[in-house]
Amino acid sequence: MDRRTLLRATVAGAGGLALPFTAWPAAYAGPAQTATGPYGPLLPADANGIQLPAGFTSTVIARSRQTVPGTSYVWHDAPDGGAVIPNGSGWVYVSNAEVSSPAGGGASRIAFDSTGKPIGASRILSGTNNNCAGGSTPWNTWLSCEEVTLGRVFETYPLGGTAVVRPAMGRFKHEAAAADPVRKVIYLTEDETDGRFYRFVPSAWGNLSAGTLQAFVAGTATSGTFRWVTVPDPDGSPTATRHQVSGAKVFNGGEGCHYAGDKVWFTTKGDNRVWQVNLTAGTYELAYDDNLVSAGSAPLTGVDNVTGSTSGDLYVAEDGGSMDICVITPAGSISVFLRLTGHGSSEITGPAFTPAGNRLYFSSQRGTSGSSSGGITYCVTGPFRT
């Protein structure tokens, strides 16, 4: 009997009780369970090949190697991690390029007016390698992370300015970053099968040129308490950062990362998990595990990028799987929000909401062609919960 079948048998033997997420920590510290989504079932695919709930519509914003409509800028290959930066009455969507120099790499931006119309686009980072994910900062910069051995973090300036490398944030196979303005730190994930979870403590908040890199230290269980321990040599050479701190918890393929409300969530693709760290309580637990779905097939596999809405919902994108973006609600339910059809050799990347919360941007990294030159960036609008 496999793990999921055993779990289902255990649940059935207990009378099939499904506890809400808020009750799980007091009971089994269990992860989110499949339920009817807040927006209802998916409709047939629209003209862009996207299945959405009623009331939602999709638009193609940009295509790799084609000019962004309304601008003279040619969109980059393999669009990956992204974020929305407020810009007056409008906003800017930033996107990484997960390709190697000199073929591309780096990051680009598209500026929108208050109606969502593109009004400009340009490159904000060049000459880097495999820029996968990253994260925005409260001072409106974008941290673009290299997913290579001894990768670096580059702070870019979508509203104007020259990108700067931030070596104090460590050199390792960087994935995502999430800023915590309460504790004045940046959380970082590492895309290795034996990766670690880190935080960077700047010497001065708002200035990432100097500071301390620390590793998350905890036991081997999927829940418990934790502490932070300083990484002696953030340069990662000759000893990799993940091997420098005794007791640093191993995470299998760190991916997306999101902070909100004194909690930070991050995903690990090697075991299809979403982790939740309660920063106030000093505890961690699973918010989702595809092997712990108690009824039916797991709705989310190939976990990757993650973002949050103003309602507190988490939106988790798939790398592979059914090419879905799934929503995990604060009540502990998980459901499919959208599905891309005809993109079987791609992955969904860069989900990010506008400040008003009524637009969701994301990309299909390789589109329908399965090639990095076939990337497509979309916008979905509709009655998102706020």
C-alpha cells in the first residue's frame, strides 16, 4: 500500500472527517485538502487555450522574440519569475529570462498605465545566467536570482537605475526571494536536491550591499520549531553554503517564496510540498503535500512559483503536471484556478497580482512550442477575492 492509499484508509477509518485548515495545527498539523474552489469549475479553454472560471478573461501580453504590443521592445526568451511594482497610477511587470549569457539571461520590464495598457518596455538586467525566480522589495526593486552553481542575486531597478550585484546575499543555486519588512530580512530558497532555506539580514534595511546570511536550522520532521544560524562563508567556495551550517534543514528543490502576515511560504519541487513558516511562533509545518491529499487525485503537482492575493489566498504555479495554477485558501482548501491547454512541454512561471488585486500576470515559459523561444506572457482579469 503506497503512502497516499494508506493515508486515505486511515482517514476513512476515522469517519472521513475533513478538518478546516485553521483546525489542523491543533489536530494533525495537516496540509490543505481538495475542495470546491472559491470561483467554481473551469470552463472550456478560451481563444488563448486557457481554462478559467466564469467571469474571468485572459489576454496575451507578450511573446518571446516578438515586439511587446504598444512598444518597440522585443520580449525575452524563457520568461520565468516575475513581480508587479507599483508605478504612480500604473504599474510595472518584471520578468526574468531563464537562459544563459550571451543568448539572453537577465530581466525585462513592461510598464502599464492605470487601465492596464502597455506604455513601455525595456531590459533592466543583462549579462547574467539562468535568471530563474527572485522577489520584489518594499523599496520597489526586483531581486533577480541566478539558478546556477555559485549563482548571484542582482538588485534591479524597474522604475529607473542600474542593476547591482549583491554578493553578501550568498553565492549558491538561487531560486526565489521574499522580503519581510517586519523583521527586515530577505528569505531565499535554493534549488538543489539537498538545498537549504536562508534569510539575509541587511546591515541597514533598504540597503542590500552588506549583511549576514543565515540558514534555517530544524529537525528532520515536517513540522516543529526552528532557529537561524549564520553561514560562515557566504561566497560558497570552497565549501558550498548549504554544507556550512550543522543541522541546517534539507529541502528538496526549493522554488517559489512568498511573505505575508508574519508567515513565509515556500515550495519544494522534489517532493511536491508547500511549506509554511510561522515567524511569530517560531514554528514550521506543511501547507500542502501531494502525498497527503486524503480524497481523489492531488490537484497540484510540480510545485513551482508562488504568490499571494490580498485576500490571503496562495496561488501556486505548476512546472509540468496539468499546467495549472492552484489556489490554497486560508481555510485550508486547494483547487485548480486555471489550466493551460496545449503547453505540455512548458511550465507556468512568474505569477503576480497588480496592487488592486484584479489582474494576475504569469507566463508559459516555453509556450506551445516547448522551446525557450516560444514563451508567452499573459494577464488574467476578473472578480478575484480581495
